[in-house]
Amino acid sequence: MREESQRYISTDGPVEWEDIFMKKWYDEEYEFTVEVIKLLHSETTEHYCRNGEEVGDKYTCTYGCPVNQDGYGICSKTMMMLYPLMEAIRSGGDLENLGGDGKYTKTIVCPDGCVMFKLTATPLGNENFYKGGFWTYPDETV
């Protein structure tokens, strides 16, 4: 499984773009979608949301940080809230036990109190990273 992206190459000549590939070797168990469902203080996020979120914006990921269709990443403060929820799902948890709307969904408000997001996990049917034997310690600390 390889994900294609582009990287800017600075040269002495004209600007060049080079296709590169991530070295992703593990097919993740879940895909995550994070959708902007409501703005809490205004009809726009100008002057209070640095990421410029709009209702309907969607971010997706498997293990890395969520990005939107234009390749822009989700707010880093919001990611701090999302990561533990994503790990709970990866560990077999149920988001209803954490106040979620369902086993794989939870609504959260960003740390600044500006934007409401809905996190949704979709099982992909792949083996668990740890139970499937994909993880090995790089040294002999075990």
C-alpha cells in the first residue's frame, strides 16, 4: 500500500515537482473522518479560528494526522483531543463509553470553543497492529 504525494524541489533552475511515495507498510484497521458540523460563535470563523474551518469541511486519515481534500491538516489543538479517541477505537473501545453518539462516533468541540466536529471511525477489516504480530521491538528491552 503506497500513498502518492508531491514534494517541492528547490533547484537552481525552474521550480520542479517530484512524485514521492510514503513507505507505509501496514494496512490500518480503521479509517477516520472528522467533519466540521457547526460553528459556535459566528457564521464564519474569521478572527477566532486560525484554521479557517467551514461547516462541511472533512478531514480523513488512517494513522497519520487528518487532512482535507486540499491536503491541509486539521488544527493541532483539535488533534490533541482526537488522538486519544482514535487510540481508544484502535484498542477495541466503544466511544459510547466516552460520551459518544455511537460505538464509532463522537462529537467534540475544539479546545478554543469555536468549532464542533464529528469523529467517525470506519472498520476496514484489517488485522490489529499488535495482535496481528506487526509490532516488534527494535532492540532487546523486552
